[in-house]
Amino acid sequence: PVVRLVDYRPSDFLIDRVELDVRLHPSETRIKAILSIRPNPAGRADAPLILDGDELRLLDLAVDGTALPPDAFAATPQNLTLFDPPRAPFRLTIETVVDPSANTKLMGLYRSGGVYCTQCEAEGFRRITYFLDRPDVLSVYTTRIEAEAGEAPVLLGNGNPVAAGAIPGTSRHFAVWEDPHPKPAYLFAIVGGRLDRVAEPYRTADGRDAEIAVYVEPGKSERAAFALDALRRSMRWDERVFGRNYDLDVFNVVAVSDFNMGAMENKGLNIFNDKYVLASPQTATDTDYANIEAIIAHEYFHNWTGNRITCRDWFQLCLKEGLTVFRDQEFSADERSRAVQRIGDVRTLRARQFPEDAGPLSHPVRPTEYREINNFYTATVYEKGAEIIRMLKSHIGAADFARGMNLYFERCDGTAATVEEFLACFAEASGRDLSHFARWYAQAGTPRVVVSGTYDAGGRTYRLDLAQSTAPTPGQPLKEPVVIPVALGLVAEDGGRLDAHSPRVRDDGVFVLDRASDSILFSDVASRPVPSVFRGLSAPVRVALDLSDADLLTLLRHDTDPFNRWQAGQSLATRLLVRLAGVSRPDGAEAEGLAQALLAFLRGNAEADPAFAAQVLSLPSEAEIAQEIAADVDPDAIHRARKAVRAHVGGALRGELMRLRDALASSAPYSPDAASAGRRSLRNMALELIAAGDSGAGAGLVAAQYRDADNMTDRLAALAVNAGLPPSAEREALFQDFYDRYRAEPLVLDKWFAIQAAMPEDGTLERVLRLMNDPAFSITNPNRVRSLVGSFALNNATQFHRADGRGYAFLADMVVALDGTNPQVAARLLTAFGTWRTMSAERRQGAEAALRRVASKPDLSPDVSDIVHRSLG
Ligand code: ARG
Ligand code: ZN
């Protein structure tokens, strides 16, 4: 069944209060729900009451305490219908029973490593009790949880704890939680289990005393300290930057080891994939620390953007997700390096969102229809959604943006809102018409902006011509121009000052392109400038601007915008890589110009900003080059080209890279701060390039760094470079050593799985098949599956896209195998086929055959069925 935005109508009934009594049991958990229901004045007066369910079993039912006659209702696993419910407020009592241990979908109430937990977004609450499981039904919840005291000494719910105690004469105990803030069912959560806790007091800027805490597997509490610290910093930042205070007496974060996504913002009780909580220098990398900080912040920020103000319906998902991603990106930029953060965010956007938007799964940031909402937690909704907020801010300016946010928080607090209501706040705050800007939410596809410049020395003028277009996407054959803020500047060839100006460019350097084409005329341009456009990537577009190598070098050297300095290096490399991917025996010597540019850059900048330098040294990924080529892609050719360039650059820069490795080495104990992480990233980038240039020298450095590392970042970096060395017994011995050291650390072994699954060589598929039989692997744990199978499909272009089709066949097998137990994870894996139409002809054949084989399976889940049909469509 297809759900359509145009069909939205308010619920016929509302549920003001929910009283739950959950008696936890491994296989028979009973849930008694008392729902205070009333007809919705905005709904139909004579409608039946149809509550949602999913695999539910009804034990008992009563209206205002009286059992219903059998012909007054119908109960199936999917629905509970009252044919003629009271037309005045009433209390509906429902008792259901569920089996948490058998719940392999990890939606609703399930057990993870012996811990009871829940995941209700998007439609999981209906797997616990019958309900109006839609985000515009807001209720106040009281939850009583009961369990064996030995099995689940910790019992957590949403809101504030109000009572707890033993149940006399039994081995059981209980806790009662009350959440005063009305919320939709998808924000409901409970947790029960044996957990260790780290906590600290927190006083909000507006004077509320709260306790903030992180719960983890027993014995791992030192690994929770960083998450708690990140939480406190997130709370302060939201007070300072958005004026948002926390609103309960406690804030709890719980780490669980089986989780479909990253984390979940349940009110007052965030539940996390443990990968995004647990960190110690010995088990987590700098990247892990940064991810933990970002995701802790993201889920916390949802308290206002998502929870206090939620979504009217799931089409509005970007209202909370895009905005909250924007907020977490800004937090990380403030806490770390703004330029490096932006480069990372743009890399993610280009690696994940651009391909999605160019393929069969392309959809608008606000979709207009869906078959399975879980398939719309996408890079488009999240990352492009965040880009829209970023553009809104640059379009109307920071001051009006801040006013608009305040208006939104004030006006929409306590409501289930829409994108229109959100935009109305900014239209009002800025006095502008944002109806054209709103097209970003409705139109799918990545706009392409062609830019060209013309200098007139005589008239001392410079003209920039800009033209935008967007290719058709599924269901949208015709595209209209969108509002594109272009942050730009002109750079003098010698790096000196240019006083060029144009009335069409605002003081803050932004020009708004809102029609198909336009041009900007600059006057008083003393010498031929180099245009620097889309600074900071001011819009989620592809930019086509043909600058000469010399002009790109000018930008790499002199641009005042660090993002565009980095971009200039990337553009230089991309052009070379695309060219070399077109020849059968790429000659690395062609990279000499690039190598010299990078060398000059390093000499001037490396020590001042190592994190930024590491980004400049890091060549565009194989996936980015493939996107650039766009049709009849041969991943082997791309890999050969990239390898040749890396080998040449590594050789040419060897001396400087060795020097930098020494200069950046540190004897201080590990600290995850951004500056220290930046030095490690450049040292490790240097290691990678040295090894690319000379595998013998690389092997020696790898062995030493691996052995001497006092932290996971450096040890894992060595292991990753090891994976790229030519096959040898020593290479395998290092993998074995890593396994032996960390055999008791599943999250560390995930890194070991991921690195091996990404090895760009013939035997990798066999290796992956072998690793699936390793005792450390588990097909029911999403982290294990993503590390091994996901890494193979997404980070190993040559092997997943093997010309013989075996990579595709393997993924199809995995999707089919997983669909029976965890459809969400299966569907997510299947999206790896998203670029199949851009591949070479024989690969397309293999991919299509694999997709058709999946499609032909009977009883596919809606999740997999939706993705497979759109992928083929
Ligand atoms: N709201 C969560 C977050 O963005 C993601 C939950 C996704 N859940 C799902 N079933 N698709 O942090
Ligand atoms: Zn989110």
C-alpha cells in the first residue's frame, strides 16, 4: 500500500493520556495500556476507531472498565478496530503479550545482550500495544515497568522517575516514570537490564537541576566518560547558540549492542548503538570519538527539534532530521575545526547523497509518497535536508535566521508541525517570500551549475555567467530552477588584493542565482582574476567550472576560503584521475604537477594545520571519480588510475612525508582532542602515501607503528595500510595479531572485518565468505553485518562490482538471507545497488540479474520489496 502526502487528514481520535504497565519477561512480556481517548473535533464524527498493531496478540480489552461484546470489535495482529466507539472521552484498556527474545527485527520491544530495550521510530510502538501510531497524536505517558530484580536491576523510562521498589514476596521489582511533555508514540522507550552507570549533575542556563547519565554494559563504565562529556558540551552549546534549555530532571543515554541505526532520541531516554557511545584510547579511533560527539549532540538536539516540536506526518521527516543534522554539524564545527568539519560533511554529501540523487532511489527531501517509511531515513532527507537549512541561513542572513528559529521554537512548541509552518517563521522573520526557496524540498536531483568567466582588461570588468539545470529523476521529468546561494569571490593571480565589486553580490559575498541563468558583472578589476565560487559549498550542487591547472593552483595557494583551497586540490586531482581512468596503462608520472603542488602546499601549511593538510593530501575516492565519469564505469580502471597517482605522489613526496611523520610524532599520552587528532591524521595520511610509493618502506613503517602504537587510531591506521600491501605471510600475520589482541572486543573486530572486506583484490570475496564463519561474526548483529557485508558492498568498488557478477550475487544472497530476520538491515544493504545503471554493460547485466533474483523471492518484506522494485524501475 502506498501512503501519499496529499491524502493526509487529521486523526479521527486523540489519545491524551497513556498509562502503561509493562511486565518484562524474556519470552512473554505483558503490556497493559490504559488509553484516554476522545474524538478529535477536527476528525470525522462517525468514524470507527482503528488502532495500529504489528504482530500483536490481544489478551484483554475493555471500554471504561467493561469488557466489549465480541461483535463490537475486531482484533488482528495488524489492527484493533472498535466499530462504534464512544463519541465522548473514554478509557480503553488493552492487554497484549509480546516475545522480546524472538524479536529479530529490532523494532518494538526486544532484547540485546540480555538487556530489554525498545525502538519505536518510525512505527515500532504498534509492536508493543495497539495504538494510533502516527506522529500527530501526542500523549502524556506514565510507564510502570516491572521485572526480575536479578535480571533487570535497572529500569528506565521516558521523563522523570517517580516511584520504584521491590514487590514484596517476589523476586521482582518495579519503577514508575512520568513524562509530562506530550509526545508521539515513536518517542516512547523503556530499558531494563544490568547496566553500569556514569552520571553527573547538570544545571541548565535557566536554573533547572538535572542529572545526566550514560548506561553501558557492566564493566565498561570508563568507556562512557567521553559520551557523558560530549553530552554536557552539547547541552551548553544548545543553550548558548540556540537558547534551548533541557526540560526534565534526568537525561539518560543507554548503549545497546544490537541496534538497526545509529541512535534514537526518545524523550529523556536516548538509546544508542554502543558503537556511538563506548570509547577508550585502546578501542576507539579519532573518527569514533568524533562520531560519538556528533551523534550524542544530534540526539540531544532532537529534544527541541523533533521532540518538543515533532512532525505532523512522516513526509515531514526532514523537518526534524535535516534541521538536527545542521545543528550537530554546527556544534562539531564550533567544537573542532570549522573548515575540516565542512570538508568532511561535503565528502559525506558527495559520497552518499549525490549518488542517491542521481540513481533510481532519488526522492525529494520531502517525499510525496512511500511504501515503507523506514526506507526514507536517507542521505537525502538527512544530509541534503541539512544543506537546505544551511542555504536558508545564507539566503536570509544569520540574524534573520536566528529570529526565525526563535519564532519557530515559540510558535510551534508542543505541536506536530510541517515544513510549511517552519518556513513561515523564516518568511515572517525576514520579511521575504520563501515560496521559491521551498522548491528545494519538493524537487529531487542535484542541480548542476555551469560557471564561466570573461575578463575585459580594457574595461577592467569581469563577467561571471552562471546557468543551472537539473536532470530528470524518477517521477519528475521536468525540473524548474531553484534558489541557489552562491558564496563567491575573486582571487588575484598573485594572491594580492582585488577591489572588484558588483552591485549584485551582497556584502557577505553571496550572490543568489534564482533563475535558469544569470550573470554578474564586476567592475574595477585591475587584473585577470581567478573566480572562487561556491565557497564552503554554499549549495548542494555540482559545479562545472573549467579552470586551468594554473588557476586551480592559484586557488590552492591563495584563496581566503579554506574549503575552496581544498576543493582546488581535489579538482586538480579529479581531472587527472578521470583522464587516467580512460587509459589502459595509466602513467603515474602524469601526476608530477599534482605532486609538486601538494609538496608546495605541505611546506607552507602542514604544521600550522595538520588536519586540513591531511584533507588536502587525501585524493578523491574511487566513488567520487566514478560519479564524475557517470556512465559505463569500470571500477578496475579507476582503481588502477588512483593507485598509479598515489604511487607517484607518495614517491615524489617521500622525503617531506618522512620529515612530517617525525615532526608530528608525539610522546604525550593519547588525547582525542581535535588538534591531536589532526596531527595523527596527517601522520597516518603520510604513512599511507609513503607505502603507496614504496611498499617495502611502507611495510617497515607499518610494522613499527602497529607494534608501538599506544592507541587504536595509530594501530588501526597501520592495519589499514597493511591491507593495501602486496599479499604476503607478514601481511596476514598482522591481521592475525590484531584478531588475537582484540578477540574479546566486538566493536574493535568490526574494524578488522571492515578493513579486510574493503581489500581491492581478487581474493576478497573468498575472504569475506571465510570471515562470515568466524566465531566473532554474527548475522543477527547489525554492526557485524555492516562491518563485513556493508563494507564489501560500499567500500570495495572493484570487488563488489566484479565484472563476473559474483559480488552482486553475494550481496543478493545476503539480502535474501537477512530479509527473514531483519528487513531494515536487509533493505539498507540492498541500496548498494543504487549506482548499477552507471556501470559498464557486463556489470549492469550482473547487477540486474541479482536484483531480479531478489525481486522474484516470495514473501519479501515491504522494506526489501520497495527498494528492489525502485532499483529496477
Ligand atoms: N531518529 C533517529 C535519528 O535520526 C533515527 C531513527 C531511525 N529509525 C528507523 N527505524 N528508521 O537519530
Ligand atoms: Zn535524527
